[in-house]
Amino acid sequence: MSMDITFLGTGSAYPSPTRGASALVVRSEGECWLFDCGEGTQTQFMKSHLKAGRITKIFITHLHGDHFFGLPGLLCTISLQCSSTTSKQPVDIYGPLGLRNFIWRALELSHSQLLFPYVVHELVPTPDQCPAEEFKELSYIDRDEVSSKEVQGRTLQLDPVENSYMLVNNQQFVMKAFRLFHCIPSFGFLVEEKQRTGKLNAQKLKDLGVQPGPIYGKLKNGVTVVLENGVTISPSDVLDEPIPGRKICILGDCSGVVGDGAMKLCYEADLLVHEATLDDTQVDKAKEHGHSTPKMAAEFAKLCKVKKLVLTHFSQRYKPAGQVGEGDIDVTELKRQAESALNGQGVILAEDFLTIEIPVKKQK
């Protein structure tokens, strides 16, 4: 089962010729999930190998414009690629309280009629996710109006025991959100693949006199079978060890986490995507604006024992190698700072259109 992550925008604040605004895509077995959708994301899709029409879920980390101003336009572009006679499954959209109203207003005021259904599931933030003076109670903007293509979504409250929000739980994946501290309420997301059943040991089955057929399927699905000769075979007798699932954690803008939900969910992640807006010499300024530096990202990665750290959301002052002009700073300095904090462990700097494969784990 393939799984990869592609960065469409890796810059902060606004899109530039060298970096798009925040957006990345996770793909796995036909599923295509978009995380954040800054201005110009649909243009980045067109420049990439990805197809916007294949998006099945969208996740917005927080309601700052550089993370979601591209959403109405992207939805309209997806609609243009749809056929009015072909049914399409609803696109699930997850994000902070207020997102539903923003999408509805943008589509309503622009007289945009989508040809596919969508569902908005809103996360209710807690007051400790931002400075007290910046927290807004947005429940008052709930409205009765519903567009013809909007399906009523869920309002998701924090699970006080797990310290997280359950978003998706199906046969293949668990997806959760956790709280971050920023200028306004911000969230991170967990994408965790469930462990898969190990392969059937064909030789063992052959030795037991079992020929390929329906019995194979039952055992693969965890069902104990009794043969005609009275022999009982349990799945554990003929299955290899299960294959552990992969785990990706994607953090929105933050200068820290709220509660222990983030650390629990990110623990031993295969890939952690963390912002590093400013370099370590600008740590006070970064914290003042609710952002992180490479050292801050590395310390969280070390605490969670993640296997690979990817830095993104760079200030536009930091240019990719080979594009550094007068007054610019080479972004590789941020890589050096993070690796120094991780005692030399390799760190990846995200660039627009970079794709990272997450390999299948080996059996234990």
C-alpha cells in the first residue's frame, strides 16, 4: 500500500515566486487528503502531478488567511471538473469553528453553485489555545441557511480523556486532531494507518490439507475454521505477524502545544511536519507571533521520538538553495539549526512540489 506526502506550499504569510502559501497533500490507496489551502493552492495543483478532483477530505489547521483563503476557489475549480450527471461522494472538510460559515458566505456571495456535495465538520476550540484577548466565541455565527450542496456536518468537541478530537475511524485509518497554541486557535492532525493482517502461510495450509478457496478468505479475515476432518485452524496458526501501520502528524502554526494530546498522538510518528517560520536567532519574535523556530520543532520531535522531522512554513525571507539574492537568507541554515538540536539526526526542509514516500513498515 503506497503512502506519500507532497508539499504544494511551504511559505508563511503569503505566496511568493519561490514558495506557495501553506498546503500539502497526503495520498494513500486512492485517497487524496489536502491539509490547508492557502491562496494559490489550485495553481500549485495544476503545476504538480496531483489532481484536485481526487480530493476526498480537506483539513484546515486554523483560520488565518494564508492557510484557507484558497479554499472557495479550489472548491469551484473541482466543481468545474465534475459532470452534472455523474454522482460524486461528498468532500469532507474539517476545521475550526467558523469554517462552515466562511465557505457558505463565500459561495453564496459569489453565486457559486457547486456540482458536488460537501460536508463541513467543525472543531470547537478551547480558550487556552491562544491569548485570552484573541479568543472569540464563534457559536453565534451559526446560521440556518444551507446551500443546496452542503450536507450537515458534525460539531466536534474535545474528548477530555484522550485530549483530542476523533475525526475519522474506518477499516484503514484513524484520523484525529489535537490542540496547538497560536495567535488564534490552531490544530494539528494525526493520520494513522491501522495495522494490516499478515500474509497467509500457504505452506502451512497445504500441510494441513487446505486448498485455496473460501477458507483462505475466512482465515485472512480473522475467522477460525473447522475442517471436515474435525481439525480446528485459528488465524494465528497460519498468518504471519501483522504489518504495523504508518503514522504521519501534521502541525499547524504554533509556538507550543496545549495539553498532552499532541505528544501522545505524535509519539514515534514516522513523519512529523512542523512549522519553522523563523530561525533560532529570532526565537522571541517567533513566540510573540505564535510561531516556532527549528530548535523548537526539533525539541518537540525529540520529545516524541519521531523517526523523521520535516520543517515547513518558512518566512519568505528564507530562500531555497540556489535562489538566494541580496538581503535573503539561505533556508539551509534552518536545517543546520534543527539538526544541531537533534544531535545530528537528519532533517528535511520542505520545498514546493517535494514528495516524500512513507515506506511500509516491516513486521515485528
